Amino acid sequence: MNNFGFVLATKMLVDGKRKVRYMYHEETDNPQDSGWRFFCGDEDDEYVNNPDNIAIYDINTILDIDKSILPYLDSATGTAFEREDENSTFIVSPDFNPDGEEG
């Protein structure tokens, strides 16, 4: 995908080539940032809150690992999706707060 903008993802997801189990789309002031954030679902708060564990990626890096996210990439900001395991279908996350905090 060209001109999509960068995404943020955990290194656990990308380095481990793990499928996405949680993703959200937040507003951003940076035109190069798509606003998408991707997680494999095993990260705890301590891991996610350490900036060394999050990196900037091209969307194609994530798509190479997990093409099942593709239908959701046009979703509006303020939306989040989750799934129970790597083979489940994504559902809208009922606990997502558009301010970027769960629950």
C-alpha cells in the first residue's frame, strides 16, 4: 500500500512474526502517521509503556505478517478491533476508549 503512512506496532508482534490480535486507529496530527497501532495481544502494560518495545513500521511490514487486517484499514479513527486468537474473526472492541486507553 503506497502513501498509507507509518504505523506503530510492538516489536513482539513484528520480530516474532505474530498475527495481530488487537489494533486501534487513533487521530494524529502527523500527516505521515496513519494512526494505526498493532499488538499481538500478549503484551502487558509494562511492555507497552516501554518505548523501546514499540517501533515505527510501514504498513506492508504488518501486512506481510498478517493480511487479515486489510479489510479494517479503512475504518474511522476512534475504532478498535480485537480477536480471541490468531484464527478468530476480528470484532469491534467493546472496551476501547478513543482517547487511547482501554476500559
